[in-house]
Amino acid sequence: MNIQQLKHGQFEGGWYANIDNRKLILAGVFLLLAFLLSSGNSGAQITLSRENTTSSTQARVRQRHTEAAQVAQPTPTQQTTQLATQADSLLSQETAQQQFSGTVLIARNGQVLLNKAYSMANWSPQVPNTPDTRFYLGSTTKQFTAMAILILQQQGKLHIQDSICASISPCPSEWQPVTLHDILTHTSGIQELDDSSLSGTSPQDWIESYEGVPLAFAPGSQFSYCSVCYQILGYVVEQVSGESYSDFLQQEIFDPLQMNASGTGDANYTSVPNHAIGYAAWQDIDGTSGMDVDPQWTFLFGSGLVYSTTSDMYRWDQALMHGTLVSQKMLNEAFTPYIASQYAGSSYGYGWFITQDAGQKLIWHDGKIPGFRTYNGFYPGNGYTLVILSNLATVDEIALGGQLEKLMLAYP
């Protein structure tokens, strides 16, 4: 019997012809209808609650992310076990030699092979690092700022090939030929100014201080790494979205991806548990980490003050590999090597370095702020992911990343 037959009472002949059986079926139908009506009311209440607390866009993103995460986990193999053992041995040796402190995650194709912490988050009192410890990301933040711009483009609120002056006002006249693409790729020619004299002024005053300052070179003509440019992009996010940089990332990236241990800024970082203290050298605390600013200046976080954990960064990388937040077309644009960077063999996309490593495309970025060193990289072709978060400034994050990636690629 199918549902259409049930609706139209088409129960001719056979078992249903017996009257006692008919009574049993009718009783069952009434019970079924009562259950469905009860369930329907509950479902309506749940739906209403969800609509009141979460946007439909975030719900769809969350569903796609959950579906990706629920893919069957591969069973560890002898090779992956050996890789995890070798990586742990290397990191333990570095820690014993006072050359590493932090957490490291290695994963492949949905399987976490290593997620382990080393040394102390805080030497006084002695609080060890754990896989749940939060770290400032430094310039690894730039990938989140770039994604915020891509999300705004997908929402139809800006276009990357437009002049930055289409997104902010006032806008220095020298910036008219500069596109958002130029700023994303560090090819804008915008110079980094000494803005110490602007203390106590407004963000608009900060932008206007660039009036009359010539570009260092023609936009798009050369690469010059520019941290202040990603602060300017943070300002664009605020002006276009009407929200603070911090709120935009929370609502459009962290919440949908369930990156519950991630956030921005100094006040948020120091107020949460499980945060690491930055060290200039082994047990030598660095008191210059972070940036305590008024709410109107949170866009300054766009160049380096997102904080996160290895697990949250893994959720982020998985979302990038599965096209969760924006279309695959936009991701392809972000991961396009537009111009050679300061690192030999590496080019720059939108908030990412792109390198060919042993025949594999490697998408990565590192971060440096006082007391912290970070690295986030993944190989779309073979499914490997590497996250390094350290609270020791003497760590060479790129060299350590290279060592671990060499171990990873030894197990194709």
C-alpha cells in the first residue's frame, strides 16, 4: 500500500476485506494521524525557534559543514600512525631543546592524525598548553579578512575589481585607481604610515591622513607585503556591512562553522579561559602582545588579531576544502597565484600564499606578532592539513612547517 492509496481509501479485496482486520487498520490509522499532528506542532515550534535565533543562510552553512564533517572517518593505517609518531617525536625533541611551545594538528581527508600540545601556556602559574588552548594568529588572520570581503561580494554588496573608493567615503584621491583586488594581493602601492600622532582621533581621520600621500608604485605592478592594507580591508568590511569587523566575522564565519573558541581582539582573548601567554624567549614573557582598542577601531584586528585553536582552524580548513562559505568559483579566485611574493617559489592570492611543493599545490599562510608564531596550510590535492600555533617567538614557523610537511609528503 502506498501513500496515495491510503489518502484515497483504495484498499480493495485481500487482507483488508476481513472486518476484524479493517477495525485494526482503522485504529492504527487514527493513532498514526494523532502522532503526526502532535509531531507537526512540535516541528512548527522548533522551526519558529530556529528562525528567531539563526538566519537561514547560517543554517544552510551549518548544515553543509555538518554534512562534510559527518563523512565516514578513515581507519588509521600503519602509515598514518607512523607519520603521527614521527611528527610527535620531532615536536617533542624541539620542545626538549626549548625550541617549541604550542599545539600542532595534522589531518588528512577528514581524519585527525595528530592534535597535541607541548610545553606551557603560562609558566607562572604552570598551566600547560592543551589542544583547546587559544593563540593569537598574527598574519594568519589575513585569510579571514579576505574571506569577509569574498562573502560581501557573494552578497552583492561590493565587487573585488572595483575601486576601494566605491566602498568607503571619504576616500583619499590617490586611492581612486586602487581596487580591492590590489589590496588583497599586496599590490596596491599604499604605504604604511606612522600613525602614532592619530591617537584619540577617529577612523575617518585615519583614512583621511592618507590624502596627499602618493602610492609607492602603480597598482598591480609589483608585490609589497602590506599589513596596514588588511586593516584598511577590515575598515571596508565595517563600512559595507554596517557591522563591526569582529561581529561580522562572528556572524558570518565563526558561528556558522561552529568555531566556538575563536574570536578577535585583546579584551576578548584575555577574558576567556585556556588562552596562551606570549613569550619572547623560553619562559621570558612578552608583554607587548595584543591590542586594546575602542570598539570603533576593531577593524585594525583585520591584519593580525584573530585568535583560535587547532581544532577550530581545522574546521576552517575543512570549510575551505568543501566550499562551505562561498562558491567554489570565489574560492578558486582566492587560491589563484596572482603575483610572486617575498618567498621564493611562492605567489600570493587573496590572503594566502600558494606554492607548488613536490608536485602538490600548497595553500598556506604564517603569522608573527610579539610572543606568537603560527602556520596554517593545506594540500587540496592529497587532503593533508597542517596547523601550528605557538606562544614562543623564537619558533621559525615556516621552517617547522616545512619539516612537518616533508614528513607528511613521505606518506602519499
